[in-house]
Amino acid sequence: MFRGLFAAASLLSLALASPALAETKAPSQKAKNVIVFLADAGGVPSVNAASLLGYGQPLKLHVQQWPHLGLSETSPVDAFVSDSANGMSAIMTGVKTHNGVISQGPDGARGKADGAPTKTLLEYAEEHGLRTGVVTSQPITDATPAATYAHANDRGKWGEIFQQALTPRFGDGVDVLFGTGRDKIGRQLTAAGTGFDQLAKAHNRPIYAKLEDAPAANARPIVVTEDEIDTRAATLRALDLLKGSPKGYLLVVEWDAHTDDPKEGLENIVNFDKLIAEIEKRVDLKDTLLLFTADHSFGLQVDGGKRGEPLLEGYDAWKAGERRGDIVRLKNVVVNRTHTGEEVVALATGAGAQGVRGYFPNTHLFEVVMDAWGWKK
Ligand SMILES: [Zn+2]
């Protein structure tokens, strides 16, 4: 018995000496680069359903293979259910606030009074000399991307938010900015007495209307499109532009995952997941942290169905019909078309990923990234 134990202990120390196992035991390496993948409204049930839709089976998404997992609580300071403004502000700044408020403290009041600006991970990265990028399938001034680079008491102030991308508080500001929303942002800029052309001239940064228009020579391109943007192409382009950065980079990618239209929303998650797998092949996890999470959950649930049968049976009839009302009732899926209050999943791999575990408030994700970089607030 004693002898057996001794032998087992020797085996264990031998095993620990082997590089593969020693790596999992060694104190984690610091991250040089961080990529945050934000599935907007991609709650746990939507992630589950995306795997069922995309692969006919659970647990088939790439991110579902990542080793570090936690449940991130998303509520604002004064309610149970979050919007994107509070949800993303809390992740980016480590401070929860009110719905509608972009990276300002809870002393702010939506549309009425500014709160103290809360410093974002992107601002910390700029201050430390990293290169930074924000890519979104949505308008570049929408609440989620805005919370990375701007501070505003109302998420609707797109003109003000966009101008802040060009007037940074730290470093030289966000280097790569790809998203949509050109028409509405343009109208708000006009109302404020400015416009894309004036801002481009004043800051010596062209603001392209298409991804293809940004020349390879421009290391800090801003693209604001009228229509849809190719989120995959935009993300790969952003990574190419940032990856050579000597001090590292922060890249934040948002892909909408609202399931008001269940097929569209779930397909977005499947495609986002494929993009994440592609990105992972292009980075070195020894010095790069990859984090996947959502800003808040959404009321989709799978409540029926059999393996081998289509998840979204009845979708075409629903789509062809009037599509009115708050509830979508398909054979196997029900969608209460609103944000919901339960925790969202946080998944991580790479340098500094081990801080993602257990239940925590979403502000913990800010700490995880700061710890991964080894920075103090
Ligand atoms: Zn959201």
C-alpha cells in the first residue's frame, strides 16, 4: 500500500515534469494581446440552440470546446434586465451603470446628466501603447461598440459618440474601426454642424464607406458603411492590421445575436463561432487571451424536438405570416422577443483565461482582462 502510494507519487512528479502537463500547472502567462468576442444577446439557451441548428447536436460549437467557463451576471445598478449599453459598459470598464448609459458611472442619468467617465479596456490599452480595433456587424456607434471607446449619458447620441472616436482621452484613440450606420450617424453629425468629410479632414483620417475602399497602406482605417458589413472579412482585416503591433493589441468584435428572428440570430452565432475558430488558428494562445461572452441574454428556448429533425420546424410559415407579437411559437422553439435577466456564458482560452470560472458579475471580465495584461487600475 505504502509502496504503491510512493510509486504513484513518483509517477505524478514525472508526469508534472512533462511539458504538456507542466504547462497546465505553471502560473499562467501574461497576455500581450486580447480579443473579446461579444455575441450581442447571445445567452446560454441561444448558444445551445445555435449548436443544434448548425450541427444537429449539442456542444458542437468551437467556443464550447474552450477550457475556461463562467456565468456572467449582467444586470444594471437599478433593474434586473440589462440593455447593451450597461451590459457592455460593465465588461469594458468594470463598473455597472444604468441602461442606456455608455461607459459612465451610476451617477449618470440617461439623457439627463453625465456621470463620471469610466475608463475602458480600450483606453487602458491605448494608454499602454497597444494598438486597438473595434469591429461590429452593427452601427459603429451602437451601444455595444460605443462602450469600448466613448462616454455618453444616452446611447442614442450617435453624433457625439462617433466624434469621440476621433478625440480620444488616451493614446491616439481606436486604430481600426469597422461598422455600419453611415446614414444615421451622418444625419446626427449634420445636425451638430459637422460631417464625415469635415471630421476626416480635421483629424487627417479618411472615413471610408466600404471596407474595400480602405487602402492597404492605411494602418488606422475607419470604415462606416451604409448597408451590411462583411463581419468576417472586417475582422480578419482588423487582425491583419493589429497583429504586428510590438506592444500587443486589443480587438473587440461584436456580432449581433438577437433572436427576434430565430433563424437569423442563431445563424449569426454559428457564423460567429466559425470566425472565432478561424481567428484562433491565426493567434498564439501563449500570449493571446480569447474571450467569448454576451452583454445580456434573450428569451429564446428550445422546448421540444428530436435529433435528426429540423430545429426550426415551422419557421418558414412564421416568416411568411404576419410575424406580429412578442412571442414566436415554433414547434420546437419558443422566443419571448425581449432581453432576459439570467446570466450569460463567458468562455475563454489562452493567456490569462483561468480567471473565467464560477458565477460572477460581468464587471469581473474587466478584471480578468486587466489581470491577463498584468495592469493595475
Ligand atoms: Zn445587447
